[in-house]
Amino acid sequence: MSHLTSGTASMQGANLSAVTEFILIGFSTFPHLQLMFFLLFLLMYLFTLLGNLLIMATIWSERSLHTPMYLFLCALSISEVFYTFTIIPRMLADLLSTDHSISFTACASQMFFSFMFGFTHSFLLTVMGYDRYVAICHPLRYNVLMSPRGCACLVAWSWVGGSVMGLVVTSAIFQLTFCGSNVIHHFVCHVLPLLKLVCGVNVPTVAMSVGLVCIMVLLGCCLLILLSYAFIVAAILRIPSAEGRHKAFSTCASHLTVVVVHYSFASVIYLKPKIPQSLEGDTLMGITYTVLTPFLSPIIFSLRNKELKNALKKTFLNKLYPEKM
């Protein structure tokens, strides 16, 4: 079952890729569970889309939420919708199909957009941490530091940063020479499974460089968030009343919870020990970051953010049950 276009012996030393398409076999070890996985992931995907669209619609329609914090949350929901759209529909199609091939160009595009939206998500979480730091530690300067133009620039630079990361990682991987097998031991075009299919003297250097760049950027974002919360905690502890401390911390609770979930699952992907891993293990770990994390995010923001939760009730329950409201 090889879709690999084989080259002649005289071309083996040439700097040409012999691969025209790849085979994704991430779920091949779960043949009897594929229908169950399809139904489960479809429901989670639809819930993720619905949750993020509800959040965006509520922020758009409720004037009281036209603040920097909710602008960033809206941008975060947009990046999450695009991220899941890049990966999950293709994954769902593979679960129902016997043809798991993906073209060389489609694989490169999937890697670019998944890294672009994934890192945009990380940058936006960092910006949201900075927003909470300014709101709690410098409330009198909040309107100046978080002006509409400043917020728009922070969102724009988050998207630019994500695009740069996607371009850097994708161009580094796909400029390598693919040789031998074209079977990707994953359900998505990810860096580590693809690196197992390349050959050349510069492969270890490229692999180390890509890994270091990704880890350094993620750790940099994580450290900035931790630094923001270190100042936030110090400021909250100086508030004399327990009610004031609770109110200040409640504005950060949903963001902090999403950060913990996001970086916990990201560390599983990028910081896992370099030991032999089964295909089943790689697949299940990939699902946590590509399906579970986006699924949990709108739930956390809806349930742990009181202002957003009340706005959701006001916006949508009023329309569904106007006589009861």
C-alpha cells in the first residue's frame, strides 16, 4: 500500500524529494474504535465550534463586554476555531475513509496553519495575562496602557508572531529531503513523525533548531504569564478586604485555568522524554492537545467568568424564553 513515487538509483543522491503524498496511520491501531472515535470527536468539535461562536456573538452583541479583556478573548476564540478547522475535519474524514493519503502540499499547508494558529493562541494567552496585570497592578493607567489602538496592535502582533512561527517551522521541515517510507505515524502532519521520514546530513541540526525555537517561544510565553501572575498575586495580597481579594482574583480565574490546561498538554507534546513511544501513545497524546484542549477552553471561560456567563444568559436565554426572563 505504498503511494510513494520511487526514484531511480541514479537519483538517490540527488537533493530531490521523492515523496508526492503521505499516508496518515494515526488511528490504524484502533480499527474497532474508529466509528466511536468519529462520533465522539464530531460531537466535541461541534461543541467547540458552538461554544466559541457563542462567546464571539455574546461579546459582539453585549456592549458591556466591549473591553480589552473580552476583545482578547474574542481573538482567542477566533484562533481556536481556525486551529480546530485545520486539523479536526481532516481527522474525522480519515476515521471514516479507507484512503488516508494526503498530498505533499496539503500536508505542508496543514503544518503551517496548525503551528500558526497554535502559536497565535499562545501569544494571545500571554497578552491576556499582561491585560490582567495592568488591570490589577496599574488600574489608574489601564485606559492609557490598554487603549483601543494598543489592544489592536497586541492582537495583530500575536497573529503576525503565529504566522512567522508557522512559516519558520514549515519551511525548515519541508526543505529537507524525504526518502524511503511516506507513512506518517500520526493523524496529523506533525514535526516529529515527519522528521523520521527525512534523510540528509543536516537533519539532526534542523530537528534540534526547530525543537529549540518551539520550546523557547512556548517557555518565553509561559514565563511572561508567570511573571504577570507573580505581580498580580502580590497586588491581590495587599488588598485589605477578603471580598476585594476574591473579586480581583475572580477576573483572572478563567484565564489562569486555560493557561494551565494549554501548557500542561503542550508540554506533553513538546517536552516528552525522548524514549520509544507506541503509535497508540502518540495518537492519544496528540488528541489531548488537538481535540481536548480546544473543547475545554470555551467551557472554562463560560463557567468561570461570571460576567461572561451572565451575558450569555442575558443574550441567548432572553431570546429562547422571553416570558421567563
